[in-house]
Amino acid sequence: MLTGKRQFLKILRDIFILFLIIMAIGLYMQRNAVTGVAPAFQGALLDDIQVTNTQFRGKPLLIHFWATWCGICRFEQNNINNIAKEHQVITIAMSSGEKDVVQKYMQENGLSFPVLNDPYAEISKRYGVKGVPASFIVDSEGEIQFTEIGYTTEWGLRFRIWMASL
């Protein structure tokens, strides 16, 4: 009986250590991410509609940085596509090439979320994004409430958007 209890405690300890490592990596990845008021940006979406993040005030906004060359982004892209059907979302294609390259990627993958192309990572730099995917949940007043670097589930993002609306 004592052996089983020791084994259980060892497993529990290992899970706790793994959790701490994952948290430390997350904090390290977010170290350069901007906080406070979301930096302003403007530009043309792939469909040539001019946007600025400040036009989305009044409701929470998901600003999602991704790239066509990012493997993890591929796993997350359908989550973003689904969320964009119900919430305010603007995505930034970071260092993914010219507009036609990003448009082709969107068509090939059946994606319809709004995309602002950032071929030289200018917007990404303002947000402190060093790696993708990166998501910023901005509240109705323009304040960044949550930052997630790396894969995030659809429900995790939905929960954070809901929290930002309170």
C-alpha cells in the first residue's frame, strides 16, 4: 500500500513540475508582448477593405497573429475561423509573403477570417510578437486583457473573449 502511495505522489510531483515548466515557457514567450492599450494599426484586408483596430471599440476584439509557414497555426486556424463567425476578429499574417500568397493559402484551406497582411512584420513588432501563433484579447475600451502565445483551444479563446466582455 505504501508503494502505491509513493508512486502516486511521484506522479503528482512530476505533473506539477511539468505544469511549472509549461508556465515558465509561456511567461518567457510572452515577455516582449505589449500590455495596456493595444497599439493602433491600420491597413487593407485581403479584400481591400481599410481597417484600423480602433474601429472595433465597443466589443471585445481578438487580434490574432499567424503565418502561412507556421505548423502550429495550421492546427489553430479552424478555431479562429469559427470564432470569427461570432466575434470581432482581425488576424495579422506575419511575414507570410505578398498578398497573393496569403490569399492563395486562405482559399486552399477554406478560411474566411479577416486578414491584414504584415509581410515585413511591422505590426507584429509593435505588439512584441516574436513567434506565432499569438493572440491578444482586447476589451471594449481598447485594453489588452489576455495574451496567448502558442496554440490555444477554441474554447479557451472563447472564454477569454467572454471574460473581456465583463
